[in-house]
Amino acid sequence: MQSTIKQEGQKNTSTQTPQDFIGQITENWRKSVGGILKVARLLSEAENALTKDQWKDLISNRLPFSRTIAYKLLKVGKDNRILNPDHIEILPGSYATLHAISTLSNEEFDKAKTQGLLKPTVQRKEILDFRDAEQGVIKGKSKNLPENEKFLIIFVDPDRADLSEIQSKIEKSLKGMNGTRLEPTSLERKLKEQKEKELKKQNQELLQRYSPEELFEKLNS
């Protein structure tokens, strides 16, 4: 279904109203994987049917879950692999895990399915670990990183912007664009990694400069 671009305050030509979606979404939210997928589909339909203002109000004020969860479910609701009825028996009843599955490439999805990773009991962390291993990512860093590869850093204030919404829009913009990939992480994590790297370097320098006996003496003096 092709998404319609909605302008601020644009008149809603659809006969559907926010209330039409609120009751169904709330009811299905409390059900199992089938209900979660129904919620995901409804959110996708709502985004296309409502005006921009109505959509913002719906996901911000009218649903039994946060905007962040809404955008994760929206991504699930746009993933035809997850919505495929043939796959429902191997899907977990967790919106967070389903969202993690939606971040897999087609090749990764097929491989996870073949290996039996996709099953009702799979955890979000297992999916993310599998994805990182397939993409060659270790602790937020890529293996064999080309020296000429450039980075684009986007700082997000979680109190003023929705990270999942921004990530969803960036992923949509990058879709089909060769030579790009998205590796969301936090500044706190990056700073921690840098601090650990510097500390490790300092320890190595100390070990090269002093013998274990001398180092022990200095540390306890």
C-alpha cells in the first residue's frame, strides 16, 4: 500500500476516524502474537488513513502504549515477511522481539528461519546478537571497517524527539541505497567504549614500563 503524504491540518477525506482505530488497537494489544500483528496492521492503516494531526494525536495521547512502542509496531506492520500467515507459527508473542526481527535483511531473515532461530520462544537479544554476527558487528563496532568509511552522527534528545520515529524515517530513506547501513547506539555507550579503550591502553603502558612487583608496590603506596 502506497503511503500518502499528509500536510499539516490537511482535511481527512477518509470515513475512518481515530476512534475507529483506538478501540480495536486497545482490544488486540492484550492478545497474543495474532493480536500484536493485528495492532501492527491497524497502525499502518491508521497512518495512511488519518491526517498528520490525527495520526500524531493518536500515537501520542490515545493508545495504551507509548509513541516509541507505536513506531516499533508500525515497522512490524509494514513488514510483509512478518505479516505472512505462513510465518505466524514461528513468531514470538513479543512486540519488541517482532520489531527486532523486522530489522533483519531478507537474507538474514531467511537464514534465521532455516537455522530454526525464528520460533515462539526466541528472545529479542538472540535476534539482535544474530543480526550483529551476520553484519560483522562486535560491541557496536564493525569488523574490517574500511579506512575511508565516513560516519554521520545524529544527536537525539529523548525528551524532545522520538528515537524510534527518527530511526524509522532514516531506515526508509536509506532503503535501497547501496553503501550505507544504520547502527543505532547511544552516546553513553560510545563514551564508555572509548573510556574502556583508553584505560586498557594505560594498563598496557604501565605493564610495559614496570615489572609486576614494581606495579604492585606503586598501587599500594
